[in-house]
Amino acid sequence: MSNTDTKFISLFDVSFGDPSPIDILSADQATPRLVDAITDAQSAIHQGLHGVAILCLERAMFALKAINRQNPFREGGWRYQPVCRDDPGGQVITLCEVYLDADGRLEGWTENPAITPQGGTIADLIGDLFYMQMDATEWVPVSFDALSSGMHLERVSE
């Protein structure tokens, strides 16, 4: 393991050894942790330490969840939504993209119920995976066939 690996792993352990305290942080306390984690992830990506970058993004996800708990809705725009669909092997949960209006009502969604992460660079790909993981843990899965304009989608209860 290089000194850089040790530096990032130590950063992860020291600032995030036990993730449970992040749950009680205010948005003001969690915001600097989010910025630090993203900065660390960017640095790791530039150094080719993609596994370390993912750890940093997981740290960022915990901080973002603390912030999101105090903001009941990410209003308007595109996000990922876990959806259930039937598959020859049984029911599976996948992600589609949904578009919500400013009041949180569903306006549109992707035609394909199973989208794949993508990006023009490794950093973009990791960012897409980060948002997919974040939304997959924040929203209750619904049947893809039940999606309809105007519906409200439910957050996972704490």
C-alpha cells in the first residue's frame, strides 16, 4: 500500500470510523463533511485510486443523507427511482430515471426500466454510481408498470 493509500484510508477511518454519529448531525455540521469527502474523492480519482474514491463517496453519501433528512424533498428535476418488474426468473428491482415537477409530482420517466450507469470519464461514472446508490436507498420501490403522471413517490421511512 502506498503512502497515498494510507493517507486516504486513515482519513476515512478517523473521520468516519463509526458512521452512526453522522445521523445526528445538523445540515450545517454535515455540509463541510460532504465537501471534504467529495474533495478527497476527486483527489483519489486524479491519483488513480478509484477504490479509495468510492470509499470517500460513501462517506459523502452519509453526510448527504444527514442533510437530506432535514430537507424533506429534492424538488423538481431528474433522479433515480427503484422500480420492480417481472423477469423470467421472478421479480427484480432495477433503477429507472424519473422527472419530478417542483411539487414532487411525477412528470416523466425513462422508457427502459433498467438503466445502466455511465460517464465520459471514470470520475463521471463513479458520480453516476454514487447518485444511483443514494436514490436507491432513499426511495421506496414501486412497480414500473404502475408509474403514472402526477403520482407522488414515497421516501423510505427512517
